[in-house]
Amino acid sequence: MQKLRDGVSRACAKTTVTAEQIDSLLETIEAELLGNGKKELPSKLLGEMVLNRLKDLNEVAYVRFASVYRQFQSIEDFISELENLHEAGGVARP
């Protein structure tokens, strides 16, 4: 879980996301995983769980995490992800 925490923390660096929000995000994911009773989890599913929560938390952190997790190779990958985020309505504003 430390590797995941490091990745999420890097994605959230210099954003408005607090350490407490990162902890909460990871605790929610961990609780969900424990509730499923699975000892093994495909990394794809774990990454998608993080992305779904980051999308609701901070757009910049979401795109940063997505760029590493989905291994963006070009500016088109970023543009495509941003278009998808925009179409989905982005992050709810406070």
C-alpha cells in the first residue's frame, strides 16, 4: 500500500488535496478491498479505484495519476483524457 500512497501523493503534490484527504481516499479503498475479502487484486482494478476517487477530488491529481497509471505516451493521450474528463463533467466545484 506504500507504493500506492507514494503514487497518489506525487499526483496530488502542489494541489489543494491535503494529506488527510489522501489518507481518507486510501482508507476507503482499503476498506472496500477488505470488504470484498480478496487477498489478490489486479493492479488494473486498484488503479481504476484510485482514479475514480481522484476524479471527484482534484482534476489535476486525476490527470497526473492517469498519465503514469495509463502510461501516456503522447500529448494526444493527455488531450484524450482531458476530453473524457470534461465530457464526464469534471470535478464538482465547492
